[in-house]
Amino acid sequence: MPAAGEAGESESKSGYHLFRPTPSSLMRDLSTDRPDLTESPYTVDAGHFQLELEVASYSRDENSARRLEGMGLLGFNAKMGLSPSLDVQLVGGARHERVGGPSNPDETVSGVTDLGLRLKWNLWGNDSGQTALALMPFVELPTGSRELTNGAVEGGLIVPLALSLPSEIGMGLMVEADWLEDADGSGYHPEWLTTATLGRDLAGPLGGFVEFASGFRPRSEGDWVGTVNAGLTYGPNPNLQLDAGVLLGVSEEADGVTFFTGLSFRR
């Protein structure tokens, strides 16, 4: 995610839409919702397509009672700019998990995950300014493989904020409110996710970020989930970004460690 105020020149784009794409000379800098957990408040320019891929991820968590290994493959976020301040996104992917323990044989599950449909509406700062804010309502559809879906329609709202700090540091803050099915299937409950990330260009097209994320839910659904995330991004041209990083769990409920790599491009 670029620092606030670096999204492009402040020029009128009101005449551009899905079927009349924004000219390349007016397009804002490439901004992605990956690789950190903090979403970007900047939308894809009208009439343009952007694909963000988690090429592969590997997670591992182990304690005295359980060992979990998971691999994510080709997790995607496909975006299309609808207007100068609105884009639509389709999110999905595939996953393989193996769970075992000292006295239990390993069990494996594989398949595709549920599909997510999201809208991102930028309220201000898309093309200029020191801050930017967006609203991102979303719905999760139970389209995943039987072993990887709970069969429920779930949803929520994400509110990402970007700020430009001194020394060319960009800060991202996010609050997410989810409405999720109870573990026993008896009803629904709210969950909250808050994140904070700091990013900066390091050398030429190479950038880096660090992030902290904290998830809260009712005690009946589990304990607090906390993670620390760090990684690198590399942008060889204005329409392509490569990334890699690691996410570490800092609470009992979080996975111990996750390694990930991905890429994003637009046209």
C-alpha cells in the first residue's frame, strides 16, 4: 500500500467509468490489499482490472495436543474499477490442511475456499491528500469444498485509513466488523479485527512493512488472536508488484508461523 498522498495527481476523473477507462496518464499509483492484513483505502481506476495473487503460503502451529500444517494455493483478489471511487472485488482460493496429534492419526482436507464479494468505496484521498479513507462492505458465500466451509452466509464491514507520516513513512489503520456463524451452528455473533501497519520504500523499487493485528470475539467462540507480520515488496514496473513475508502468532489462538509469497498486477 502506498503512503497517503502518493496515489496520483488530483485531477477530475468524473467522466470515466467501467466502459470508459481512465487514461494511463491519469491513473494513480498501484495500490494493493496484500501482502499485509491491512486493506488499502485506494480503489482501482475506473475501467481497469487488477489481480492480486497469494501464489503460495505455508503455516504451522504445534502444541502438546495438536499439530497443524496448512498450505494455501493461488489465493486471489480480482478487482474491477467501476467508477473513480468504487471498485468491486471477488476473493477466493484453495487450501490443503493436515491435522494430527500425539495420540491421533493425521487427517487431511483439501479443496477450494468460500468466495467473497466485496465493494470498496473511497470517501476521500483517492488521488491526493495526506489521508485516505474507504468503506468496504463484504459478503462470504458458502461455495467452498465441504471440508472447508461451514455452509453459512457471513459478512461484515471493513474501514481502512491511510496516513502519510514524516520520513516518507506510510501508515495504514483498519477496523473490521464481522458477522459470523457460531461454532455450534446455533446462531451468529460479531467479531472484530484491528490492524496497524507501517511501510516505507527502502531502495529503488524495494519496499518493506511491519504490522500488528488483533482479533476479538466472544469468549464462547475462542480467545484473543494476535499476530505480527513483516515482509518486502518489489515493484519492477508501475503495474506489477512482487511480495514475500512472514506472519508470527503472538497469542495461543493464532497459528505459530506463516510464510507467504505473492504478486499483483493491473491492466
